Amino acid sequence: MSKIKKWIGYAIFIIAATAFFLYYLFPSETAEKYIAISLRKTNPDLNITINQIKPTFPPGLRFRDVSLYYLNNPLLDAELIKVTPKIISLIRPKTTFFFKGKAYKGITQGKVDIFRIKPAGRIMIEAVLTGIQIKDIHAIQNLSDYKISGILAGKVSYSNNKGKDLNISADLNITDSKVDFATPIFSFDSITFRSIKANMIFNNMRLKIKECIIKGYQIDASISGLVTKRNPLGESILNLTGTINPHPSLITNLGKGFTEILFPKKKSGKSGFSFRIGGTFDKPSFSWR
């Protein structure tokens, strides 16, 4: 009996020592380089930096301070991401990983499917977002001179075929949103929204906004249409239409005469004032319909 206890003790010691050295001597830099190279093979426009990689139990990896870049522009910054594989999938043509992370004071979680069969290199990602602080997302803040805040939640899916046939779909909900203008517009320093709900798809270099419903304190609005991506991004083509419904408080603040100039009656309808946005990101054009 004493020999059994001794061997059990040896086994526990070996397992503990192995786990200790595996954790503290894990080749974090080598793993980061491997992940970065694999990511660029999937899509050469993407790059990633990771401050630290450590193994976890149940079997998996924990990433700290992860930054993802698209064409050297910041796309994602995550404080912490934990990735665990679906064990049985490691020997199958489709490998599945589950992930959960902290980013922008919110939570991101979902799964990644990597296909090793033809077309090899295909990746599918499904993610659920909760409590994301938009003001901390550099990729959004860098789009314009406006300061944008709000709490983002929703679902996002991504799929590709070695960088080709890129598909991204998103069903998003933003609450308590605010846009601060660099210079006042019609005496307003900012505009606030109760909620923004958007459903969109990106495919073949085109962003299709299927529906975007905006509920605000000054206005309500709806937008749909296409944005065709060009390089540089400022030359992307806008083809959007929608409606605006100003609230009585906005009309009161602007004054009736000014409101009639801004929102011509002949352009109004039951659903509000119809408009069109054309041109490009750098030089947009606006007109009433």
C-alpha cells in the first residue's frame, strides 16, 4: 500500500512539475510569430501582435494584450482572450475553437471553425458582443473628426476562402449613443440617440446596409443602401437613402423658419423627409428626394 502511495506521489509531482514548466517556460514569442504568419497566409492584409501567450486548463491558450490590424490600421484591441479547442475536432477536417475575451470594457465570445479540406484555409467566425464601449474603439474613432460613444451589443459572423470571397454580416444594437461634433452644427455641439439598430452585410468589396433604424432625442431616422469600398478608404462610393423625422424639441430649438428651410415641406411624407447620400467618404453629397 505504501508503494502505491509513493508512486501516486511521484505521478502527482511529475504532473505538477510538467504543468509548472509548461506554463512558465511556454514559448510565447514563438507562438506569436506562428499565429501572425498563419494569419497573413489566410489574409495578407491582416497582422496581429500579442504581448503574452500562456497555456490554460482545461487545455487551451490565454492571450493578453492582443491587437489586430487591417492594412496596418487598428481593427481590434483586446485585453484578454481565452481560446479552447473542441478536442475531438483536432483530428477532423474541420477544427473548432471556442473563445471568450475582454475588449473595450465589454465581453466578446464565440467560436472559430478552420477547414483543412478543400478549399483549405477557409475560416468561419461567429461572435457575440456585449457591453462594448464604442469610445474606446480606435477603428471607429479614426473614421472621422467626430467623437462617438455608446454601448455596442450584437452578433457578427465572418467567413473567407484564403482571403477571397470575404463575407461579414452583422446584426448590431447601440444604446446611449452620442456624437460630439468638432464644430457646432446648427448650434448643436452634439446629438444623442436612444438606440441604433443595424443589419448589414459586407461582400465582394461592398457593404450593404439592409436596415439601420435610429431612435434619437432630437430626430428619428432610417438608412439603407450600399457603400462600395475603394482604396484609399476615403474614395469609397456612397449610395444611401433614408428618411428623417425631426422631433418637436428640435423644431423648437432651431426655430420654425429655419426648420422650414432645413426640412422643405414639399419633400415630406408620412414617413418623414426622404433623403439621399452620394459621393464618397471624403466628399459626400446630400440631397432631399
